[in-house]
Amino acid sequence: MRKYSLLVMLSISLLTCKKDKVVTELPPNERIKFEAEYAERKGTLQIETLVAGYSGKGYVVPFVDYSDRLIFSVINDLAGTYNIYIGYSTLTYGATSCYIQINDQTIFTVPFPTTGDAFGEVKASHTDLMLNKNTVTISSGNKHFAIDYIRIEPYVEVPVSPNLVNPNPSKEAINLFNYLKESYGKKIHSGATGITSSLDEENWIFSQTGKYPALAGFDFMNHTRNYSWENKDDLVKNAAYWWSQKGMVACHWHWRDPMRINDAFYSPSGSSGEKTYFDASKVSDTLSVEYKAMITDIDTIAFYLIQLRNANVPVLWRPLHEASGKWFWWGYQGAEATKALWKVMFNRLVNYHKLNNLIWIWTSDIKADNMSWYPGDAYVDILGMDIYPTNGDFSSQVNSFNKLKSDFGGRKLITLSENGSIPDPDNLVKDKAGWLYFMPWYGDYTRSSTINPLSQWQKIMNHTYVITRDEMPDLKN
């Protein structure tokens, strides 16, 4: 994809264009629209009226040249947090995206789903707008598109869902969830994950910083196989120990081919490793061999989760992760198959196996179709996002946080469920990026001096914004 400079400055102060006049006020809770045809245009941009359905007197195209930028200059009389929407058309060129920057915040991408010869609207994000002058920067992605307007409305915070989705959660799960809600947006919890059942990364972090992370992650990757090198009981033992030391326990599952044709979990579109063609859509056919194989594997994992339930250990449970990427078999057949599988797993673990110690985490993203993959509020407690920035990028990832919060209306807690370089706590505080916890992947992602240098680990684990295991409350009572 061709990259373009993002120097487009939309100076937004809460006013709008009405005919040829500018209205300089923003009454509370009123939506304000800024028509593109009144903005200053740079590069090859022009006003056109060929495609019907636009707002105002026209729209601006084509947004393909390096110099293309659209500039609104406005004075803002009311500071606050606002949703920003973009009216656009993809014309005949198909789905694309624009780049947007608000004031001096990091550049991020706004996907444009296909509209054809029509106009649509997408929510860019929500952001803080300062008193007086603000700048919003927009430039082209990789295809032609048209900008019709931008629209601003006050952002209204929605309370986080108060209860777990399990109808009869354990006391410990309730305690943990209530604690996470209370600390959400105030501090971030440190985390790490080892390879499958170990605490190797957590112990390494302690040896380098003198503090253990608050959260330990485990992987059920090998628990549906009988590998001689894997003691499957270690996961339960280490997780129960971690909980006894006031730490939080998270579990995910790289689910190997349920049919045992091979040991792969990558789909044919996976970037590396062995591939499986296992068809997750068969989960809707209860008579299929694939359905029966999936149920057998779910029951196998339930055996270990039941042990954790009996040990009174609540689990931050994150199955079917990164499904929308389609590089794992559980996402390869598309959103409907993944959602159906999620609900089958939920009902099997919650209603059949009576597992009331699970807090369900759905791994989402900020793509245009992220909501179409979502299993639904009745099946998800926490939203996660897996982000692997450029090595050594310690930015807060606030735009991704805000986009996910905006897309889901703020009704779910949001966590950085997997990552490479860890956001610098100072950046998290400055940008108000309220991730619940971070969890770098094991090996080099945790230990490499180019991804997470030791000096950065020492800063993180001793920062007042970061909660380590010794600072965790006793959630058993």
C-alpha cells in the first residue's frame, strides 16, 4: 500500500456551515456537520456533484495524490470529548481507508466500507477537542474516495456492563470482575505469558525488576495432544499457585486441528507454519464429524478448567482469539461460523460443564467489519485487542483504544490482550489510554532488548500507574 503524508489539517472549532455562512456555536447534545465544499482544498482536490446523494452543495475528490488535503479552519468555544464521523463515498473503487490525525495525536486509519455510487458515514473515533483551535488531519489511503462532510457530536460515556455474562458466577469471579471495573481507566495491570503451562517469563521479569507481573497467561495449545514433553497438569498447578499469591490468571487456546489430521492451528491463509483445512462452519451441523471433534476437544479443555473451578481460581478466558484475521482455522470460514462456534463453546462450558469461574474475553480489532464478528453482549465480558507495533514503539495505542471504545459504546472493559512492545506508562497517562492490562508474548517479545529493553521493563514495573502482583488485593475473600 502506498503511504501518504498526513498534513491535512481540519481545524475544528464547533461550528458548521449553513449555506454560505458559518454558525459559531455548539449547543449541548446538538450534532454539528462541516460540509467539505466549504473547506480549503490542497493538491488535486476538487468539488464535484456528479454522484447523487451528497449532503450540502457537493463533495470533494479524489484523495490520491501526496499533496491532497482538506482543511477546515474553525474556532472551538466548548472543550470536551466528541465523536467524529466522516461522510464519504468509495465511488466505483471499492473499500478503502483514509488517514486521520486529531491535533498532535498519532495518525490512525479509518476504514471505508464499499458504498458504490452512494454516500455513507463511518465513525472515525471519539476524541478530546480543546478550547479554541483544534486540528484534524485527513489524507488518502490507497484508492480514490470522496469526502462529503465531517460531523461532530458530544461523546456520552456509557457505564460498563455491571454483571458477568455467566448467570451464576463464582464468588471469586465476581470479586475479580468488580475489582477490574473499579480499577479500569485508573491504572494498568502488568502481565506476561509463558509458553503453554510455564511461569518462565513471569520469573524472568521478577529476576530483572524485583517485581512479578499482576497477571500470568497460560496456553492450552498442547492439552488436546499427548506429547511426551508436556506435563498438562502443570498449567493447573501453576495457575492455582499464581492465584494463591494474589495474581490474576488468563488462559487462551491455540486450538490444534480437532480432526487430528495434523497438529496445525493456522488456516491456509496463515502466515507461517503447518496449515489445517478444518472447517469451523460444521459447528452448525450437530451430526457432522467436525462438530463431534470440536465438542470432544472442548470437553478435554473443560476437564482442566473444572480443576481450576474446584480450586476457586477465576480465569480470564480468551478462546478463538484473532478470529477476524482468518489466519487461524476458527476464523477462516468467516464471521458467522466463528460466532456460532463461540456460542457452542459458551453453552458447553457454562451450561453443560457448569464452569462459573470464567470471565469471557473476545479479541476484536478496529477494522470496518469488527462488529459483524462480535458474538454479542450476552456472551462477552471484556474486549481485547492484540497489537504488535514496530519494535521499540512505546506509544499508548490510544487511537485503537478509543476506536474500540467508541465502536462498542463503552459498555465493555477493554484490554491489551496480547502485544509486543509495551506502551510507556507516561504515554498511557498522557493520552488517557485506559487499557485494563498488557500481556507481551513470550520469548523475544518479552526479553528482547529491541522490543522491550530492560530499562523499559524496570521503568514499567516501578511506575505508579502500573499494578504489579505485590500491589494486588486479596480477591479470594
